[in-house]
Amino acid sequence: MKKLLLPGLIVAMGFGFAYAGSKMNTAMPTYHINGSQCEEVQQECNELPGKICTLNDDGVTQLYKFQSADETTCSFELSRSN
């Protein structure tokens, strides 16, 4: 019985850490272009390929990962988090 318990516990811990790590990767600042400014919004997106992440309010405004130093451009398109 002990021979099965320890490996099972190790596998379960591995799955738990992998899940927690994947959730931490999706939490990042997101930005949208508002006029000539790049503004931060509170919305979860990710970098994985998939449907383009848009602002929840309108469903059209595209969200990005980075804000440039001059705060006028955003870069790196993001995908919608599941």
C-alpha cells in the first residue's frame, strides 16, 4: 500500500503545481489604445494562440501585452483566456 501512496501523492502534487503555474501566467497587465494613448485595463488574457482578446465592454477593442515607453503604442496581441 505504501508503494502506491507516495508515487500517487507526488503525481497529484505535480498536477497541482502545474495548474497553479498556468493560472499565474494568465494574470498580466493588458492595454488598449484609447485615442492616441495606450491605457491599462483590468482583464485577463493570455499569450497562447487563439481568439483575439477584446475589451469586455464592447467586444471589438483589441487588447495588448506591452505599453511603449512613450505611452502612445501597444504591442503584442493577446488571446482570450478560457
